[in-house]
Amino acid sequence: MSDELRLEAQARTDVGKGASRRLRREQARVPGIVYGAGKDPQQISVEFRHLIKCLEDDLFYSQIVSLVIDGKKVPVILRDMQRHPSRGEPTHVDFMRIDESQELTVVIPINFLNEEKCVGVRINNGVLVRNLSDVEITCLPQNIPEALELDIAELDLGEMLHLSDIPLPEGVQISVLMYGDEDADQAVVSVNEPQAEEPEEDAVAEDSEDAAEDAEDQDGEEE
């Protein structure tokens, strides 16, 4: 990655629900924890507005973040985040330290290439159906891609592409395919037949009324 994801943090010793509430209310900071890499967990806090800014970047959810704790840079990845049930604001964040020698699992997006050239849609009037928008991968931290790319230009009507059709960078594996289970090879995208439009209920009712009136007219003429 060309741009470093960076977030300033402070170590904290005052813990507990009451302390966390005061931290959020009085200092506009979000409590959190850093764990992993064989080290003791460390309680931290991050400034609310800086965290919100980071969350606007989709890469923050899957890429390595430089968490600067009291001036010391620690490579981490976001592992969990709690939000306020009604406002949706982050109330607690969990970061996992990165061990560059250990593989990890992260969820990254799938980017579909050449949608505008898709044969099944452009020529045969099919409907493009995206079954998956992201996928869990396993790799060393330095090999995490920003996204996986799947070219769908040649995808025709009635065809689909599966997880196994996604080209993978060196050192990257799709987690569910690592154990040879064929049932795990999910469909990622397909081109389906367009659904026939169903007649609107009002139109059907109107046709029924017209038919009834015609029948009444015929009965009247016969009499």
C-alpha cells in the first residue's frame, strides 16, 4: 500500500464501564484494547473524531494499521468494533497486533472488472447477479491485497463464476477453499435470464371486470 493507515492512541489504566463512559463523555475518546503477538493485552483510547475519519476508509477494516501508542508505532489490524445501538457511533475497538511470521485471516472486497462489457448482459440481455461482495482470505500480513479482482467480460447468459475462478496473488488463499471441500466453492457472480414481468393486479382486475360486463351484455341481448 502506498498510503499508510495511521491512528494515534494513548495507553490507559483507568478501566471499567464507568471509566469508559467518562472517557467517551468527558474526553471524546473511544476506549479500546490491543492484544496478540504473544504479548499482554494493553488498554488504550483513541480520539473519537480521528477514529471516525479512519472508518470512512474501507481499507481500515482489512489492512494493517499503524497504531501509534504514546509515540510508539505498533502494526495492528482491526478485529472488532462495538457501536452504540441507536446512534451507530463506535463505543469500543479491538486491535490485534501483527506478527509478520504468522498468517492471519481477513475479509477483503471483491472487485468486478469489465461489467460494462459483460457478454451475457450487453448482448444477451441477461441480469447480472452478484452473490458475494467480499471474501475471507488467509495470508501473511505483508501479502494482504486491497481487494481481489474478477474479470466478468466473457461471462455469458446462464453462466456463473465461483470462488475458485478468482485469480489470487502469490501467497494468498481463500480460506474456505483451503481444505478441498468442493461444496465450499460458492458462486460469486452469475448472469441470469431476465424475469418475465407479472401483470399488475389492477390490470388483471380491470380485465376481469371487462369480461364480466361483456358476459352480462351478451345475456341481455339473448333475452
